[in-house]
Amino acid sequence: MFMSQALNSDRSCQHVVNEWFANRLGSNLGTISTNTGAYCRARQRLPENMISEWVRHSGNELQRRVPEKWQWKGRSVKLVDGTTLSMPDTAQNQAAYPQPKTQKMGVGFPQCRWI
């Protein structure tokens, strides 16, 4: 159910529980409650490392199945995105994330850049 929820355009708990209800009903497995409480509590207990492994496995499988004609000159294309975060103006942050050179010393906040 979690994977279905993550892959669906409607990621609401209610949608995935309703979908499970309909699947059970269509398979003559009997009805279940459409209350989302039990599902949401169970989802919170999923181990984070298991979810990370699912993401890695899914990505590897998608990469493996990419048609060759989608590649650029026989190579995989990677997209990278980056952003900046404004950090609190503390001595520790100033040491790790110096002010941008475009700012006067003592003015502004340290910025963390990451991709």
C-alpha cells in the first residue's frame, strides 16, 4: 500500500485505503474499514532503511530498463539540482559556511549550498 501511495498522483492516505478496499471487494476477500488511522500508524513504523533500499532498487531497475534510444550518445543523462539555505549567524556557522563574497563582512547570514 505504501508503494502504491508513493507512486500515485493522489498520495492521500484516504485514496490508498479506498483503493485497497476496492481491490479486496473486487477479489471477494471481504470488506475492511476505510478509516485511515490503522494504515497511517502502520506506515509510520516502516523502517527508514527499508524505504531507502526500495528507492535505490526502483531507481536501479528503471535505469536498467531504459531503452537505448533514450540515451544520449550511448550515455545515461543525469539531472542535478541545487539550492542554498540561509543559516543562523553564529560563529560556528560562519566558520563552516562563510558569507558570500558579494556581501560586506558582518552583514547578512552564512549560506549553505548543496546539490
